[in-house]
Amino acid sequence: MQNNLFWIVPVCSLIALFFAWLFFRGMMKESEGTDTMKRIASHVRKGAMAYLRQQYKIVGIVFLILCIFFAWMAYGPGLQNEWVWFAFLTGGFFSGLAGFIGMKTATYASARTANAARRSMNDGLKIAFRSGAVMGLVVVGLALLDISLWWLVLDYFVEEADASQKAIMITTTMLTFGMGASTQALFARVGGGIFTKAADVGADLVGKVEAGIPEDDPRNPATIADNVGDNVGDVAGMGADLYESYCGSVLATAALGAAAYAAFPDQQFNAILAPMLIAAFGVILSLFGIFLVKTKEGASQLQLLRALDRGINASSLLIIGASFLVIYLLGLSYWICGSVIVGLLTGIVIGKATEHYTSHAYKPTQDIAKSSETGPATVIIKGIGTGMISTAIPVITIVIGIILAYIFAARFNMANMSMGLYGVGIAAVGMLSTLGITLATDAYGPIADNAGGNAEMSELGKEVRQRTDALDALGNTTAATGKGFAIGSAALTGLALLASYIEEIKIGLVRLGETTLTIGGDIIQTTSATLKDMMTYYDVNLMNPKVLAGVFIGSMMAFLFCGLTMNAVGRAAQKMVNEVRRQFREIKGIMEGKAEPDYARCVEISTRGAQKEMLFPSLLAIVIPIVVGLIFGVAGVMGLLAGGLGSGFVLAIFMANSGGAWDNAKKYVEEGNLGGKGSECHKATVIGDTVGDPFKDTSGPSLNILIKLMSMVAIVMAGVTCTISLIH
């Protein structure tokens, strides 16, 4: 069941990894600068690695327990196939590996970026962006390599008399690989987010507001922890996050392709291969876009944004042509290309909307900054209002995108549900097809931020700091745009996963011996049942109280999860604030620069806070779908996933955009507007920024993982849900 075109996928993955290595090697050849710059970079690097080692120990224990449970499900009552536990483990491993490599690159790149900024802004941009590209290329390279290897392994070992059912079995099994990636990503995002924001809030509130010293001042005890946090949260966490987004979209679409084309065996494998090939071509085109990114000295924020847009837009336009080539080579309907284009355009519109509401080159963020003239309360009110308004364009865009992607793939036949949902999945793949470059723009942000910190602590001079500040402000916008892409893809992938869940329920029924179903008085073969048949069989409609119960619980989950993670940041930040105050009070000579603060103590506080606080909200995301399935059955789980998808998507957009706008409003003032650094307006925007920190870097970006993880857990536990349901 192979096609020679399949080998393009692993080849492109190896090309991505090769160029990631080239960019890393090129970055390492650059100088880290002065001895002070090297020493500061070493502190940050050691702190980041120490944190990751501790996090991976805890996550490893959780994975071991879950693997034992999944193995028992497979070899005990036979509620799952025997590959699930191993697929889950490898998914988590590669997700963690992608984050680790990206973070290691970032910790080596920050000082080199600051040193390059001593020469020119373009040199600083080039090193930071190419180093960010290491993360982008590692994520897509490892993802496609792992997906390719899993397909080959399962195709060899899975034995099924019917070839079409074998394809469905393989693709749904591969989805459990996605659950491992999602689980690791959630721990990385939540833990890293708590670490970085506890340090950031402590450094800002005590250092900037109370002590009146600049950001990243070496006299601030929390400044090293803040820089460490940028790497463990915004790089390692983000890498694991987008790795699972990328895998989830490809795997869900492959599973839908297997189901939609089950009646057409000659085309089924091609439908499975299509999302993999589109993603593979996206790797090559992302590389092309990466080489287009450059700027000139003294560039404005708009010019810097256009420099990055040049690379992203070129890759996006070329992937449209590549998708037509893929569909032509596979002999599928050209209407599917329409779904790919819809996905790309949806991502671009969401990215532009995010840019408009978060960049201080535009009016919304400037208005937040101007509201600081009347104090921090109005900054917070304006930021929340702007964030709420900013959800309108992404939500409407996603709605239009879902409908158009569905219609194109279904060839304007709304009743053709399987093909329509396959189109929605392909749209998600289209949106993430150029992840190699879009993630590069995202990972670039924390590298530029750390470069600014290194420049400040090393006292490199005003001109260098102005360049790194400009690159940092650009990074805030690109990070927000990257989060918009991740959240938008989560909405499309989440819908595709709903359909994949039904397919896994069918497999679960067959595994339990339910080979036929009675639906509306007719007896239907379980393997032949359509999505609509399954929805009817389980009475999945809005008048079913089990569905409504699930919708409410799913909607609540988004808010409960955010509340837990926000409070976690608050508790850890309180400890950080108290520690920074203690050091200012007890260590004589800090403010005069005669004594060095105890940086290690602040890193330790953030580490302990993150490790302690990340477990409960992360485990909740795994437990709730299982509990809902055991109580309310399949109908309740469908409601849970739908409720979580709707509320989680809107809440994630709101939090990411509010946080990004608050951060850049502060940057706008720091550039000399409204009184500049140290003014009352500056202090007000700093307080707004501290409120926005957990919005944009902890709770908000974790929601898109929550959406998909709940779906993945439901898919893995489908066999149990088929067997046990307390309310019939």
C-alpha cells in the first residue's frame, strides 16, 4: 500500500534537519562578544538546562504511568491496540526533543545576536531569525520524519484482511502519537509559562516600578530568571506546542482521508498522503522564505514587519502552486486545493489581525499606551476591551474558513460530511504548511528579547540597546502572530479530531465484537457506518441532555484551566516579588553596583513554583474527558469537545492579543513617547504588561493545546467509552 511519492516526505524532513544544523553551526561560529556577555549568557544557559532537566523528570514519571495504563488497556481487556502505548511515548519524546533543541539554540544565540547588533540591525536580525529558523525546521523535520517512520512500521506490522480498514486502523493508531505530543506540549507550555511569568512579573514590579531601574538591569535579582524563562517558556514550550499542532493537523487529516475514501481503495492512500506531501513541500518553500528575510539600518517597526512578511508571503504564495502539483500527482479532486488555499488565507488574515491589534505601529496598541495618562486601571480596562474586540476578525475568519474548506472538498454538496471534514483538515494543514518560517518568526522573539537583556546587563551602549529594543518589539508582534496561527490551526484541527473520534469509536465497537448496528430500524455493518449514522446511533444532537451537559463542561474547562494557570503564576510571582524585595533590603550595595544579587535563588523560586503548579491543570485536561466519557458516554464527550473548542478558541485569541498589546504599549512608551522610561505613564504600562504576561505566555497559548489534548484523550479512550457509560 505504498506510493513512490511517499518517499518525498522523509527526504524533505531530512532536508529540514540538515538546514537546521547548518543554521545552528553558522550561528555558533559568531562571537558571543565580551567576557561579561559570555558570563551572562552562561548563567542563562545553565539555568534553562537545569529547569528542563527537572521538568523532564516529572513529565517522565507521568508518561511512565500513562504508558503502563495504555499497555494494560491493550493487553488486558483489549480496549485498545497494542501500539498505542509506544506511539504515545514516541510522540512525547519527539515533542520534548524539538523544544530542547530549539531552547539550546536560543541560549547560544542571544549573546551572539546582541554582539551582532553592535555592528548593525540587519546583522542582529539575521542571527536571531536564522536561530529561530533552527526551531522551525527542527519541528517540521522531526514531525515529518516521525510520521513517516510510524507509517512504515505500522504498514508492515498491522494485519487486516481489508486494505481500506487497514489504512483506517493505521491512521487512527497514529493519532495516539499525537496525544503523546500534546501531553508533553501542555506540560512544557504550562510549566515554562509559570516559570517565565513569575520571574517577569517579579522583575518588573519591584525592579521597574518600585526601584525605578531599567529592564534587564544587572542589579535586579530576578533578571537572570526572567531571561531563563524566555527560553523555557517561549522557546521550549512554544516548540513543543507547535510540534503537536503540526502533527495533530497532519495526522487528523490523514485519518479523515482514510475514512472519506474508504469506498475508493485506489485513491485512499493518496488521500492519506496528501496532507503529508503538502507539509513536505512546505518545508522546502519555508527555506526559500527564510533566505528572503533581511532589513536595513534604522528600519522602523513597519519596515521590520515587512521584512518578515516578505519571507512568509513568498512561502505562502508558492505553497498554493505546490498544493495543485500534489493534488495533480495524486489524482485527487482539484477542489481540495481550494481547501488548502482557504487554510492559508485564514492563517494570513488571523496573523494580520493579530499584528494590527498587538503591534505598536498601529492605533489599538497606541491607544492603550495613551490610556496610561490616567493610570494603570485605565490601561488594564483598555487592554481587556481591545482584546475582546480583537476576537471578532479571527472568529469570523475561522467560520468562513470552515464553511469554504468544507464546501470545496465536498464539491458543494453539504451532505457529503466525510469529504467536507477532510477539507477542513486539509485547510489546517495548509495553514501550518509553512510552519518552518512562521515558527522561525515566533522563536525569533525570545532570542531578540534575551539579546536585549544581555546588551543591558553588559552595558553595551545606547545605540545597541535601541537596535535590540526594536528587534524585541518586533518579536512581541511576531510571537503574538505565531500564537494566532497556533490557535487558528487548533480550531480547524479540533473540528477534524471530532470526526476522527467517531472513526475511533467505530473501531472500538468492532474490537468489542459489535460488527453490526441497528440504526432507524436498519441493520448496518459497523465498518460501513457513515459519520451521520454514528451520530444518529449515539443520539448526538442539541436536544440530548448528555450533549448539552458535555458542552457546558467543555466551555467551563477553558475558563477553569485559565483560572488555575493564572493563579499559579500569581502565587509564584508573589514569592518572586518578596525575594527581590528581600535582596534589595538585605544585600547591601546592590543598588550601587558594588554587590552581585543572588540570581540563583530567583531561578530556584521560579523552578519550584513551575514544577509544583503545572501538574494539576495539566492532569485535569487528561482526566476530564475520561470522566465525562464514563458518565455521559459518546454523546457527552462530543458535547465536551465542541464546548471546549468554541470557548477555548475565543478565549485564547482574547488572552494572546490582550497580552501582546499590553506588552507593546509598554514598549511604545519606552521608545520615548508619553514621557518615556521612568515616567508615570511608563509605570502604568508596566503594570498593564505584568497583567498581560500570564495572559499571553501562560494561559492563552496553553488553551490551543488543551483543545486538542482533550480530543486526543477522547480518541485514545474510545474503547473504554464504548464499554462503560453510567448514564444510558
